[in-house]
Amino acid sequence: MYNKFKISNKKIYITIFILSFICLMISAKLFINVAIYADNFNTSPVVVYGGELWNSVSWIQMGLIFFIGIISLFKINNN
């Protein structure tokens, strides 16, 4: 009964890679929009994000999404 819904690990890793790639593109676009806004209004991304902490969190978010995509890509090739 449960055999019908069995998904291979490769399909799971491909799905994770595609979703992380989409998330990375959305985060990069938002980051670029913040940079354009900061440039147009003569301010900095730190002010737009509300402080140095949230600016750093934005960078960390993009890095983590990137590494999740890289790890899932390696897992796809290993399987």
C-alpha cells in the first residue's frame, strides 16, 4: 500500500535544489531592490534594513540558501 507513494532520494534532492534556487533568486532580487532604493535616496542598506544586525541576517540568509542548493546538487550527483 505504501509502495505506491515511494519517492527516490534523487527526486527529493532535485526538488530541494529547485526550491532553493527559486528562493535564492527571490532573495537576490529583493537585495538588489534594497540597494537601488538606498542609492536613489542617498542612504545605506543598513538604514533600510533597520540596523547592522538585520543587514547581516540578510547576507547570512542568502549564503545559507546558496549552500543548501550546493549541498543538494552534490547529493544529486552522488546518487
